[in-house]
Amino acid sequence: MARTLVVQLARLGDLIQTIPAITALKTVDPEGGVDLLCPSVLAPIGQLIPGVDRVLEWDGTLWQRWAEDASAGLLPTHLERAAKQLEALATSRYGTAYVLNQHRRALLAGSLLADEVKGPLLDGPLGTTLAPWAAYVRDVAHTGRGCRVHLADAFCGLCGVCPPGTPPVLINTSHPLPADLESLGRHGEPWVGLILGAGAVERLVPIHVWKELVVRFLETVPTSRVVLLGHERERGQWLYDLLSPSLVSRVWDVTGRTSLRDLAAILRRCHYVIGTDTGPLHLASALGVRVIGWYFARARVHETGPYGVGHVVWQAEDLDGGGHKERTDVRPLQWPIEETAGLLMQDQQFQTMLRVPGWSVWTSHCDRWGAYYTERGSLSSPPPEREALWAELSPLVLR
Amino acid sequence: MNNLLDNLEWLGKTAPALAEAVRLAPGGVLSLLPSREGTVTAKCGDRWIHSSYDPRKEARSWADAQFKDWRDEEVGVVLGVGLLYHVEALASLKQDGRRLAVLVPDPSVLKDALGARALGRWLETVEWIWGHPSDMADRLAGLASPLRFMTYAPAAGLHEAVHREVEASLRRLVAARQSGRLRIAVVGPIYGGSLPIAQYVTSALELLGHRVTWIDHSVHHTSYKRFNSYQDARHRLTMQGRFAELLSLDTVARLAEDPPDLVLAMAQAPLTAGVLEHVRKKKFPTIMWFVENYRHLTYWRQLASSYDYWFVIQRGDCVEALRKAGAAHVHYLPMAADPQVFYPSSLTETEQREYGADVSFVGAGYQNRRLLLPRWLSPEWTFKLWGTEWEGAADLTSVLQRGGARIDIETCRKVFNATTINLNLHSYNGPSLDPQADFVNPRTFELAACGAFQLTDERSLLPELFADQEIVRFRSPDEVPRLISRWLHDDHNRREVAEAARRRVLAHHTYRHRMEELLAVIGLRQPDRIGAVLRGDRNAGALAARAETPPELAALLGRFPPHQRVELKDVADNIRARGASRRLAREELLILLLDSYRSETRDLV
């Protein structure tokens, strides 16, 4: 029986947001086998996605090197080794490849590995006609307005399936941490994972802001602990050095020294995870951890807020009134430090005064149309736009 | 057991003539000694040819390093015989089907090697190239494969001159066979003497059929000159330095937008070491043609290791100095002339009156010229002096033309053609002739290309470029008046000399010849990239005809004219141009996939 391949060659956050689509595909065809093609570096996480039988690792660096070789002078051997690499990835062709990236290379990879490709283009890997859901995602990415369907649910639409209606959850496997990190999450409570990095420079929070938040939290909750996370070793050291000696004993700096599986194991031991980098935030939410996100620059809660129930996102608002035709970067003038600390402390008094100029605050939910966010302090009824959009873009699916 | 006889028997199976030559050779070039670990090692005079501790280990390590770059389709050519430890190590690494050749400049050395130890069957697997250097070059060229030269320096050093001769012959052969089309970026200076040469080089490369992008920085000269107006020299130097850095980045941006196969920079091109390092990381071979006197302009010291190849107009000390400063490959490449620019022309009477004279000199007012030219004025001949920087040369005011204004190239050619005797005195900031007179200036070639008669000061490198019957030289300033008198009224012989010089230039000394030579050097050093393109191996027809080319790829290549160089991008563009909606073949998808990564590799800036 022909198997199904899901192609997701983008970054960590996109991979996690692919889980609902895989879940939905498995729901439609519980007996059908589903494999996943993802970047090699993300394979350890891909292997934790429920419903995936096999993870095919895409070594982009290798392809890049081969492309450089072939650019220097095309030889038949360049195609031969590329073909061998694909044969090593998949010994037989897939029936259908669901391609979730708009980059042509993902479509080409899908076309090479499967008989049929369903994805962002309707007319093949060289085509120009976008599938309805792909057009929707593109418009949202460009304008940043009018979006109430979460990207993960749009991926479901691209695959021709409805959202599963439940938050994505990764398989819980034991992963041994290095000995010096083994005690993380074991003593004291609550543990907060603070992600210091961001996918882009414009989404970095100044270190002194993080320092204020950490100090406020640690001073107020004497049993609490903080783990500094992310790739950016220097930022971790910088923040660590700014803390007073009385606080550093309750702070673990693991920046720049964790593998993805280590990161997942550490996140799983946290009670909260805070940050701006959507990739690790999505990972944390898929591990069942409560997430507090600070979204600014080009990040938007309705598209890429952590998928699940009870996550909180602070969204920096465009104070110009959002009158731009194109999506613009929103740069906060102040930060919701006290308010976030209040949320961490579960302080009811704080929870009622979550107003910060330039920011709105949103809470996540999940229903049959997928994930949605409602603004705190207002009614939590789901936005009706989603159903209408599904009816417009996927009428056959709804039937 | 007699090692020599046994080994000769093995050698004789594939190279009987060489075996016989070895048998007759006296041997005894190498002194054989025991190494610390017990095997035999060798010295030549005071020079160790192999390790005194462990020659096998040393040879293995050398062979491993060579093997990394050696590709299946290339013939490995070992320079340096010694006791053949290194060849044996290489032969043990190579898989069946790979070809390994060894150059044998002196059968006596091979006799020492064959007598020193038992070698055995692997001798049969090697192609032995021996004989006269030009014969060896013929044999190598006849192998019909890319050549990968592997130099075992301690042994090769014994026959450097022969190796150079072989390489020179080979370059000539390779140059004559160049058929492929390279993309070459020529980076010119902001101003100065190498600027017109950058233009000549560009034209020559285009004439050879290559696609050339001239990155012309002379358009920024006006801005650059503006910085001269600062009163404080530090300000000027800082601003001009920063400006040159900016232009260096501009060069990189241009390379990124249209990536070439190689980057050819002319002397004074504004490329910094940092930028060159960046360009090298992106695997663009970089070449500097340093058309300057290395003793006067010394910035080559800071950039020696930054270029992959240096071409210089001086031999000997210049080449050594660059190597010591870190240059990996240094080659002598003399100046030349562009016969499209410098050619014999008839002038109108008016022009003849304006530009003509019995004796002329065109050039800038260097110290030696200021002191010597007045000595060569005479009431017996008319004299005209053209060029700039003659301020204060009172003795020459009466002959200086146009008040010492700069003259353009066309005017220059007219002066050459209109003058009976052109003086060609190489520049020198001293009182007389250049005591280190080696390189030959462009004017020598340009005058010859015009069919103009010249009297030139003697240069050590001149005799290998022009015969005595082609250019008349003087060795001391005192000879000049006598030579002028001698040739001024001898129209017939003067014309014969000038015409012979012109024939020589057209046959051997145009920029086209120089660029053929330059590309042949790089082609030999980079057989898999530049060499392959030059040989035409990257042309559609050659690629399609390769045995390993699958029919589907051959069909894609068949869409191009057979002699057109085809690259990944070309094939991908062709696939895209054939329409989006059709079902793509696997090879087409693979090409497009590779191309999607290629288009992301231009992160040069």
C-alpha cells in the first residue's frame, strides 16, 4: 500500500506546528503509514511526533555543498550522487507527499520522492498558482492582518484535512541529561525556563529586561528556580553575570550547551517557559508546559501563538493603528515585566491588572476549528471567522 | 638478490626503452644511507631526499595529502624521483583505473632508486615519462586527461629547471588547445599605468572567447582625486584608504551578482586582504598580474598570500621575494602589446608635422630621463618630448610638446608612427640607467607593434623576448647619440629592424598570447575546474558524450549547441523555460533541486 510522506523543511516551530496535520492525516486514514521528511538537525524532535513511522533526514548542508560543486562545473556524477542520496532516504516511492513549505526545494524533494504532491502550488513544482490555503498563508505573512486561523491549522488545510481539535503533544520518552543538569526541576518550585535567544535579531529582548524579570520573580518567590535556555552562550553568561550572588544559586545557565533532545527534556521539567523565540515556545507547549510568549517585531499571536490551552501571549501592538498595507515590525517601547512576573506568581491581584501600554494579552484555546486566542478580560468565545474561512477554502473537506 | 636487475625487469615490461636507458646510466647521483628505522634513505650532497628517520612514514603522509585532491578522471603526475618511496605510497592508495605518471628527468636517479631496494610489481602500474623536456610535455599532453601535478619537493628540487621547461612546453600545448569559455572578472585600478592594460587584457580575453566582466574602478577616479585637496596628509591617506576599502567591497558585490570562474586583478586594483580572503572562501581563484616594478611598489608584501596566483614581469629575485612573502604560485609573465591599439598607420601631412620628429620620447619625467635626455639633444636631429611630470626640466622646455600635458593613446600611437627613432628609456629614480635593469616595459612592445623603430636601454629580460635584429639596445647613455646618427639615415635597415620587431610581437607578444599563457598555467594547476572548462570538457557536447552521462541528462544537454559551455544554472533555466505545467523527469527535478541551493550560495557581501 502506498505510503504518505509529509515534507516539512523549515525550522523547529514549523515542525511542531506540523503535528496537527499529521494527527489529522492519521485520523482520516488510521491504517495508512505516514513518514516525515525534515531537516537532519530536527530529526530528534521529528522522531517524537505521534503517528510518524519513520523520519527521513534532509541534510541541507550536504545539498548546499553539492550545489556549489555542480555550480563550479556540472558533471553527470553530481546528479548520480544526488539520486543515490534520495534512494538512500527512501527505498520506494511514496503515494502522496504533503508539502508544507512554500519553498520550491520542498516541492522538488516531494516530487522526487512521491507519485503525487499536494502542497502550496496547484500546478507542479514550477507552477505559480497557489493553493487556496497557501494563498491565505502568504497574504497573512505579507499583511499580518485578518488572520484568525492558526498556521498549524492552515497546514491541515493544505493537506486537505480538518484540524484534529486537540493540542499537539510529543511522545514522552526518557532522555538522560548530563549529570550536572540531572537535578534540574527536582527541587524547589516553580521552575521557569527563560529562552534568551530569538530567531531574528529584531526579536531579541534586551538583557537588562530579562534580568529585571528574573530578579523580580526570584525575589518574590523564594522557592523558585530559573533555567536560562537558548543557543546564545554569550547572552546567558551576560545575564548570569548581572545577577547578585544571592540569586545566582537559583539560576542555571545552560545556554549554548544543549542538544534538541536535552532542550526538550529540560523544558519538560519546567512549570513555565517564557521567551520570544517561537520555535522553543512551540516545543514547550507540545511537551505540555505552560508558555508565556512575548510577541513583537513580526510575530503574531493568532498565526503562531503556542498551540494548546492556557498559554499566554503578550502581543506588542502597532501604535500607528495598523494602517500599513504591508506587515511592519513592531518595536515595543516598554516591556510587561511586572505583569509577567505576576502571572508566574499566580498572583490574582496582578492577573486583574494586566494592562501595559502598547501590549495586549491573549490566552489560548482549542476547539474543532483548531487553536484560537482570546484577549484576556474579554469574552472567551471563539472567533467566527475561522469557520467561514474553512467553508471558503476547504468546502470539500467540510463535507 | 640484485634489486637493480629485478626492478629493471619489472620496469622493462612497460617501459623497455627507459629500462635500457637506466641500465646504461652511470647512477650515483644519490648517496644511500640507512635510516633510523632501518630502511634505506638518500641524500644528494647536503640535501636529504627522504626522511633520515622513517622515509616510509614520511612518504605515506605526503601521499595522503596528495590523494585528497586527486580525482578519478585525472592523471596524477609526480615530480621528483628520489628513492620512489612517495610514488610507492601513492600507488598503494590509488584504485584500479586511476593513472599515475612519474617524470624522470635523469635516468641516473632512477637507477639509484631501483638499486636501493626491491620495488616489485607496482612499477608496472606507473607511466614513466622521460626524455627531452619537450618530449615529456608532448607525452603528458597526449594522455588526453586532466593532469594533477604532485610535487615531492625534496627530490623535485634536483631537477627544477627541467620541470620548468616541461611545464612551459606543456603550457604552450595546452594554450593552443583552449576551446572552452570561462567567465572572468577583471578588476582594474582606480588610475595609473595598469588601467589601460586592464582594458587590453579584457579585450584579449574576449578575443579568446571568454565572457569577461571588467570591474572598472576608474569611474571613481574623480572622487578619489578629491581627497588630494586635504591640507593634512593624514586626512588624505585615511580617506583614500577608506575609499579603496569601499571599492574593494564594491568588487565583491559585483562578483556576487555575476559569479565568475576566476578573478583577475591588475596591479593597484583596490582589493584588500580581508576581501580577498572572503573571495577565496567562496572558491573563486584569484589572480594578480603585477605589472609593476616590484622594487618600487612594495604593497605586494602585504598581499602575497592573499592571491592564489601571482604573475609578475620580473624573474629571479622578484619571484623568490613573493614566495617568501607567502605567495603560493608565482609565474613570470612579461608585458605585451595590443595590436588593435598599436599598429602601423599612415599619417596626413598635418599629422606628420605635428607628431613627427627625427627623435622622440614619450613618457613621464623620472629622474634618469630628466638627466639623460638633455644629453641626447643635438642640432643634427629634431627632437620632441611628450608626456607629463616634466615641471622644472629647463633643459627640455624647448622640446616638450603641449606643455607637458597628458596625451591619449591614439596620440601616442601617432607619435610612434611619425617618429624616425623612438627612444625608449625605462624609468628609474636615479641619475642614469637602471642598475637593476630586468623587466621590459609595455612601451617596448607597443613601439614594436606599431612597426616603429626604437632605441632601448638594455634589459636582462629583453633578449629572450626580442632578438638583436629586432630591437637595437644601448648599454650606456654615451652610446645613444652615436646610435641615433647610425640609424637616422639608414631607412632600409631601420625599417627591416622595425618590421621584424612587429612580426615578433604579433607572433608571440600580444595580450592574447599572455592571457593564453596565464590561463594555461591556472588550467594546469586546477585541472578539475578551470582546466576542464578550458579543455571544453564543460561544453554540452562533451558532457553529453561522457560515458557516465545517463540518457535523460544527455537529452537535457542536447538542447544546447554542442560547443556551448553548459552549467547547472543554464540547464535549470532551460527546464524552467520549457513550461511549468508538464510532468518533470527525475533528472530535471534533480537539476532544479541543486539549482535551488545554488541560488542561495551568493552570500558574498
